[in-house]
Amino acid sequence: MTDAPGTPDGGPSSTYWYDGNDSATTLLSALRTFRMADQELRRRMSDGMDMNTTDLSALRFVIARELGGDPVTPLRLADHLHISGASTSKLLDRLTASGHLQRIPHPHDGRSRIVIATDHAHSQVRARLGHLHDRMFEIAQQVPAPARPTLIAFLIAMAEQLDSEATPPELTPPAD
């Protein structure tokens, strides 16, 4: 494996998959650096809130949908997290016991329930992420306006590619 200079953090960029020191390789390395930092932030956030990363993902999903006026049912949460109904029930029990979520009757379907974030959850998320979101917005504003559509298209195309990838086949042991 060879390394090429030029990552945003000043470290080497891996060219394991790609030949040469093309700027596209450096762009992919920067994206990888961002994704690793994002994953590490989520781990630290979940540790700081005394919950696992799936619990934090659930909380973020519920809050995001609430802000959009789009209620979340336990089944929808399970689908979003790709976990079973039983796992979702345990997750909801944990987050209800910790004071982060509540289960309430669905406003339009009396037979169903929805999940909402508590004031406690909103205040914890704001306290932990408010400054970060402000700073991220400042950084985004520093990108020249004419370059933004290209960056948006790039990031959306990458997200769509990642979402479209099928589960890879299981690895097979080496032949003897």
C-alpha cells in the first residue's frame, strides 16, 4: 500500500484502491476522514449521554421527524434502525426509563402509539450539539456559493451509492 500526502488533517491518504495521486483520490480520502470523525463523534456523544449508538440514532431520528411534523411509530423506528420489533421494544424501554422518550397515543390512529422525545432529551441534544451545529453552518458558509451545488451533488451521489450497495456475500475461507 502506498500513501499520498494531502489529506485535510495533514496525514497520508491511502491509495489502497486507487493508483496515483489524483485529486479525486484526495477527495475520497477527505470524505473518509470526515466519515471517521463523524462516527467517532457519535460514539463520544452516546458515551456522554450514557447510551449506545443505536439508542442515540433512535433519539436523533425521533427528534428529526418531530421537527418535521412526521410522527414516528415503533415499527417505523425499527425499520429505520434495521432492528427487530423485540429489540425496538427493549430500546424504547431503555430510553423511556432514562427520560429521553415517551410513548403516547397516535394523534390520528387511536389503535397506534407514537414515540416522542422529552424536553430532557431536547435539552441534552441542544447542550451537546448546539455549538457543533453552529460551527458546521459557519464552515458550510465559507464554501463559495458557486461551488456548493457541485459539493451537494457529490455528497448526495455518494450517499445514494452507499445506500444502493447490497449486503456483500460472506467471506469464504482460503482454499487449502
